[in-house]
Amino acid sequence: NNTSQYGKYEVMLKKIVALDKEYVDPKEAFTRQSMVRVLKTDGLDKLLVLYRLHNKETLQAHSDLGELYYKTGRYADAITNLTFSVITIFTVAIDAFQSADPSYEFSTLDNLFLMASRDSRVNNYLTSTHVIRTLYYLASSLYADGSTNRADAIWKLIMRHSPMDEWWLRSDAQLDSPHIEPIMNINP
């Protein structure tokens, strides 16, 4: 039964995400809320100027759980998980650039993607984390949650820095005619 499989998958992802202290610790609740607030009010660039997350072990689970939450209509939870994933992915890239050049300071994702296009290690890392897919679902979750300007900005970012693939095409379609994708029912 597909619905019970999705339920088991969600439970498994939650167990992995529970290993992320910054995500589950009640003392970190204000920080989690602040991250989402900065994302919604000031955008991704400002979010990445202000925050870094280093828990690479839970990165994929945050991405997958965020995507599942989006597909099941739990947009606020999707935004939180996808935000954690995006911050972690770009923290690794920023750290790599700072390791190579201690004077490097993150400014914009446009600049980071440009630098990554010239650095095969960082570019390969970003590709391996499926960052464009994660950004797509973050934008879609923001749109579904009412943050249309932030969603548009991320879809445009994807179109500037993604090959003409599924995520580029989906972002283009969202910009042309924004919509919330059909909700999947996973309750048995």
C-alpha cells in the first residue's frame, strides 16, 4: 500500500532529522523561527549572510522531508526543513570558498553560483546535493504559504543558474502561471 509506505518513509525521515540538535532543541526555536522570518521578509541572500548550519548528516533528510511536506500540503513544515537544507548546502560551499580564500565573504547566491561554476569541487557538491530541486520545493512552499515575491525570486534564481532541465522548466512554468501542485494523501 503506497500510503502506508509514505507514512513509514516520513517516520524514518523524522528519526534522522531528530538527530539535528539545532532543528529539534526547544532552546533553538527562536533561531528556527528567525531563519524563516528572515527568508520571508529579506530573502535567501540575507538569510545566508546571517546563518550557517553544519549538520551535513541530516541534510538529505531535511530536503526529502521538506519535499514530502510540500507534496502533502504542510507548507510551514516544508519551509522549515527546506530552509535548514538550503542553509546547510550553501554553508558547505561558503566554507570551501573561505578555506581557499580567507577573505571571501558571502554576498549573493548569484555570485556564489558564478564562483561555483569555476570550481569543480563546489559545483560537483552542489549538483550532488540536488540544490536546485531543493530550491524549487522551497520556492513552491513559500508560494503556497503566501510568500509569492520570495517564491518568484527563487524560481528566477533557478532559471539563471540551472541547466535547462526539469527544474528549470518547472520554475519557468511557475513564473508563467504560479500554482500549488496537487496534494498527495498519505494517510491510510
